[in-house]
Amino acid sequence: MKFIKPLLLTLVILFSSCSAVKVAVDYDSKVDFKKYKTFAFYKTGIDKAEISDLDKKRILRAIEAELSLLGLVKSENPEMLVSIFTKSREKVNVNQNNNFGYGFGWGWNPWMGNGMNNTVNISQYTEGTLFIDFIDKEKKELVWQGVGTGALKIQNREKKEERIKEFVKEIVSRFPPGKNK
């Protein structure tokens, strides 16, 4: 039983850290975000994102859904423009586990041989970052930016779509600033 608890804790931490989206936001503190009721996508900025057109569509649909939940309406004459930017990089995790034999005293464990088992686990994955920018259309200034970073372990289209929705939801949930105060 003593062995199972550390193993379960390790697995929970491992899987939660891989699936979590880390989010950071920045914004202009002088802006009254309540004035923004309508939005449109900023095609010029979106075209520069170096991802497939299918993934762009998935991201834009997810953003539109989340902004609609916040009460914003997509419009031909918007007060706010939405742009995206993406980047990715390969990451390598190296974990070393030292096991000194649980439950039978120091240094001896019948399942581990000499009582000390060093295992090294190496995993490689792609880390993706999604930037969502809100631009004041009238002033042509960036007023809010959300950045989400997380692992991209995607086997099929459905999983990819789920992961994109998760990224967007986590980022847009921080808009408008101060709503959780």
C-alpha cells in the first residue's frame, strides 16, 4: 500500500501537468472593457499565424463561442478586433526516479534486487502557445492579450478540437479583467 500511494500521486501530477494550460494575461488598465459589446476577427493578423487553415477555423470558432457566452456579438461594425498568433517548440522531459525499497527496511527489497533502482524516463512532446489579442478598433491599439501554453499530444481530429477548445476557454475566461474580483 505504501508503494501505491506515491505511484498514484506521481501519475496524477504527471498527467495533470501535461494537460494543463498555463495562462497569462496583460491589458491596458486605463481601458473600460464594459464598452466592448461587439467584435470581429482581424484577418490581417490571423493570416500571419503559422498553422493550418483548419486549425485557424477551429480556434476562431472556439473564440466566437466563448465571447458569445460573455455576451459579445460578432458584428460587421465591431468595437473590438480579435487576432491570434501561435508558436510551438519541441520539449524534452527527463525524470530520474530513485527507489530504495519500500516496506522492507533500508536497502533491501525482493522486487528490486539490490535495493536501489534508478530509472530514467525521457519523453518528448510539442509545447504550443496561443496568443489571443483584443484590439480597440477605433484607436487601433492592443487593449488585452491572453497567452496560453500547454502540451500538444494530439492523436486525432476530435482530440485536437477538444484541446483547442480547452486552450481558448482557459484564455478567454480571464476576460474582461477584474471580473472575478
